[in-house]
Amino acid sequence: MRRIGNAAKVVVLGVWLLITLFPLYWIVVTSLKPKPEIFSMPLRYWPGNVTFEHYEELFSFADFGAYLLNSLLVSLVAAGVVTAIGVLGGYTLARFAFPGRGALMLAFLVTQMIPLFIALGPLYLLMSDLDLLNRLAGLMLVYVAMLVPFSTIIMRGFYERVPVALEEAAQVDGASRLVAMVRVVIPVMLPGIAATFIFAFVQCWNELFLAITFIDSEDAKTIPVAMNSFITQYDIDWGSMAAATVISVLPTLVLFAAIRRYIVEGLTAGAVKG
């Protein structure tokens, strides 16, 4: 019975893996098909003639390289700032007792429940008054404001897993609180910091709603905004859309591969504690 149960688990997991990976496979295959084959019937599960014309079009007729750099710049800077603020804010909430700490935590949580479109009108007017429309700096600022509350809550959960005795031992040896935090706590917190950075980076990298609202200039477009332009009133350029999707996934995969040893530990260890 145990063997039958194990075999059933393998079959179920295998089927689930195929269901999960097939959309990714189909996107890659579509990006390699000539345009006539994309809509050919019956469906072809592998291109009859492999072509890279859709990739060439992205960089020849559309300034996709610039869009890629814009997305990288916005995502890296915003995720870095969010992580830095989360590291400091999470430490404050975890290590210091002060009036209003509970109310502040509640406010952070409540902000995550408010639909984004409710604040879109006032936010747009504010961005316009500050002359931040069609500017990458403005988009970074909005992303930072959007992600700081949740990232701070995540970091607080990680800090609460680190024994206070580690800092106290360093302070007994003559270290200040700041030195103890940087030299003792931060190294232990690397999985949590990596998980927070990944969370913020992916959110910024994939975000479309705010980007398409605040960015209209060709020079400041990010990848999601550029991909949205492939959808017109009468047609969808599926080949270019698939090629752009494949390219847009690569930076995230590289980032995950670079810090993969921190991710599993970080994501499982950062549970929010009351």
C-alpha cells in the first residue's frame, strides 16, 4: 500500500508539474514560430521552422533594450530602498517598545487591504504637481511608498527570530547598538533580507497598473508598459508578446539563481508574529 501511495503521489506531482510548466513552454514555442504558424490549425506544439524574427523585431523596430534597462533601474533602485527602509523599520518595531507601536503595525496592515485604484486620483494629481509624471524617479517613489509597509512587517518577523542575547553579548564587549546590529544581527538576517529584496523586485518588475498610469513617454516606458502596447484595438502581436515575455523572465531567473541559497530559508522563516 505504501508503494501504491508513493506512486500515486509521484503521478499527481508529475501531472501538476506538466500543467504548471506547459504555459511557459508554450510561450517559448510561440516566440520561436513564424507568424503564420502561430494561428495554424491544427496546433503545432513545436515550430516547423524555428525563427528568431520576433526577437529581432523587438530590438529593431521597438526600443526594447531601453525598456529593459528602465525596468532594471526602477526595480533595482526601488527594491534596494524598500529593503533598506524595511531593515531599519523592522528592527525598530521588533526591538523597541514605544507608544503607538501597535497602532503603527495596524496601519501598515490596513494599507495592504485598501484597493490601489482608490488612491489613484489623488496620487496622480500629486505626481503632476511635483512634475514626476513620465519620470522613472516618480515611479520609483510610488513603488517605494507602496511596498515599504509590507516589507517592514516582513523584516520585523525576521528580527523577532534573532535572539536579543546576541546583541547584548556584543554590547557587553563594547559595541554600540548600531555596531551590534550591523556586525551581529545583519549577517544572521541575510536570508530575510534576500527574501524581502526578491519580493520587492518582483513586485516592481511586474507592476503594470501604476506604470501605465504615470508613464506615457517612450523614453520612460518599462517592460510591462511596452508589452501592453502590443495589444491594439484590432489585433494582438502574439509573437512579439511571447518573445518579450521570455526576455522579461530572464532577469528574475538570474536574480533567483544568484541568491537561491537564501530564498527558501528566508521565505519560510519570515512568518509574522504578533
